[in-house]
Amino acid sequence: MADHSVSKAIYPVEKLTERDIYHVWAIAMEAYLQLEELWDTIKVPSGGALCTDGMKIIKVRSKIILAIDPIVYVHVQTETTAQRAGISYRKLSPIPV
């Protein structure tokens, strides 16, 4: 049996593998990005503005892509921002979020 302790320590969010669990994955991903102080690249904080820091945007987009199953990369591969990548994948969810 493979030891996944290293990958879990680096990336604590389970990969999204099924469209019908998007809403559960989104809660975990939001918490993770908030913990990493990256959520402001996805959602405008109250009294603030959407982050435009290029390195933060690249980091968040990468984290989102690494947190989804490779079979759905096609739906986010052309998006250049973390926010657009999240929106593109959310459109696949059969459950309104």
C-alpha cells in the first residue's frame, strides 16, 4: 500500500473526482485557500478588492488544477485565472452552488 502522508501534508484537499460532490469539495477548497491567504484571488473580500498579484493567481490556479481529477483538466486548462478556473468547473456541477 502506498504511503500518501507526504502528499496529504502538502495538499490537504481531496481531489474532486465526481461532479456531484462539487459543493463538498468547494467548501474544503475555500477553507484551504483561506488558510493559505489566497482566497482573495477568488472572491472579493469585504471592504477590499480582488487580488491582482500575478504570483498568487498562478499559485491558486495551480492548486485548483491539482485538486481535480485529470479527466476534467480539459474544462479548466484554458482559464488563466483562479477565479475563471473555479467558475468553469462549477458549471459542470449538477447541483446548483
